[in-house]
Amino acid sequence: MSETVTPPRFRVNVPWAEALKARALRLALRAALVLIPLFFLRACLFTYVPPDQIGMRQVAFGFSKGLQKKPVGSGYQHQISGYEQVHTFPRNVQAVEFTNNPAETGAGHRKVGAIKVPTVDGYPVDVDVTVLYRIADPYQVVSSFGFGDAYEEAVVIRFTDPLVKQHLGKLKAEQFYADERLHRIADLKNALAQRFRENGLALVDVLIRQYDYPETFQTLTEQKKIQDQSVLANRQFAKQAEVQTRLNQVTAEGQNLINVKSAEFQAQITEINAKRDLYERQKKAEADLLVKSAEASGTEQINRAAEGAGSAKLLRLRRGLALLNSLKGPIYISEDPTDIARLAGGVEKGKGKE
């Protein structure tokens, strides 16, 4: 048989390393002897309250047995183990979500189902509500509801659900998007803040975030809106017809007024033309009278002239002129009509005969 040969092991022996290791071990033992009592003392005599928490001290026995009214602030606070205990509560703003959508819930928030609000017109509306609050009086909260988060169920959820139904239930389904909703929410905040104050909580805000209507409401709303629009359209058409009637009436009155004024102006023009014609006839008659008077006067003067000296000569001239007018064809004159001496001699012979 062959024998197994074990290789030799070599160990390095460094004196200064061994001394350093032993020294470190002694220091660790000494630190443990100091720190372990300190940790034990800290666990028995002190507790830590985070900055976002507020503490309430509860004494187990003795003269001050029971819950202490003075709150415990943040930081390291004394707490004798077995004799007293400091319970902590959040001092920052907390939220309770009333919603059916998990995506609408923030991290660490209490989630409850959406509030189904029965409206006055019979259409239930699922309302998503966020209630923001904080603990105002930890002693009153603990005295009434004990330690833990039982106050959320006993106060926040208990009062929010019926108050939302009470105040928003006075609205019609379509009024959730009207100004009336704001007045109802203001009343809701006042009522909810009063309930919270009575139980040691302080309401920060109530957020109405979403409204979910039943499926039938959409169809009925569309039909109603169409009817409302038809009514409004008919009213506008009626107003338009009324305006058109008034316009036609005013137009007719204006046309009648124009016709009356035109008739009046035409009558005035006719009157003026008649006066003008009368004036022209009068002036013409006066002129004719003057002409005839002048002609009569001229005739009279001619007659008077014919009765006086030279009337026989004038008569002969007229007869000669009438004879000349009655002649037809050319007239031949044998004597020179420009012979003044002959003409003068003829005139003198005529005078001698007379």
C-alpha cells in the first residue's frame, strides 16, 4: 500500500503583529464594557421621538399614574422602562382618501370607497373626496379613542361620509359643475371642522376631486340638453319674429309718414304752382289790359289825327297802300321815285287844288 504524504505547513510568526492583535482585542473588550451599559441605560432611561411625531407619556404606577396631559416633544426624551412609556402620534398633515380608483390614493394614505351622494333629482353620484387633517390635541384623541389610528375610523370616516351626503345631496346632478357646488362645499367644511374640533382634530381642507355619474345619466342629460337647446332656440326664433314684426311695423309707419309728408309737399307745390299761375294770369291780364288800353288810346289818337288837317292825304295814302297790296305781279315805275323836285312840285299842286 502506498502511504499518503501530508505536505508540511509553514506558519509565519511575526511578533509585532501578534502584539497588535492582542492590543486591539483588549481595546474592544474595554469599549464593550463601556458601551454595553450605556446602550442598556439608554434603552431603559431614554426614548427617541422623531421630528414629525408628537409623544404622550403614560405612567404605569405611582402618584402620577395614567396618561399625562403635557405632550412630549421630538428628540431624545427620558423614559424609565417598566415605569412609563411614551406613545407617539404623527403631528404632520394626514390624509384619508374616499375613492374607488387605486391610482388616486397616495402612499401611506388611508383608502376608503367613494362616497355615493344621492342627489335631489334621483341620480346617485360617486364623489372622490380627500380629507386633510392633523392631530390638534393628542390627549383628547388618546382619552377618547385610545392609542393607534382608531380616531380615523371613529372621527374622520364616521363624520365625513354623512356630512358629504347631507350637503352635496342638496344639489342636482348637473349642479356639481355649477357655482352652487362651491357654496355647499363651504358649508361642508364648516360642519366637518366643527366635528373634528370637538374630537381633538383640526381640519386642514376637504378636496372634492372627481364625480362619477351613472351611465343612464349621460344619455338623459344629452336628451335634456337637446330639449333645453330647442326651447332656447324657439325662444330666440320667437324674439326674432317679434323683432321682425316691430321692424315691419316701424317700416310701415315710416313709409306712411313719408307718403303723408310727400302728399303735404305735393299739395304745397300744387298750391304754389296755382298761386304762380294765378299771378301770371293776373299780370298777363293787366299787361293785356295795358296793351289794349294803349292800342285803344293809339287808335283814338289816330282817329283824332284823321279828323284833323291832312286826313284826306292820309286817307289817300291808305287807299294807295291797299291798292298796292292788292296788286299781283311786277310793278313797273316810269318815273324816278328819287326825283325830289318832281315830288315837291306834285305836292305843291295838290295844295293848290285844295
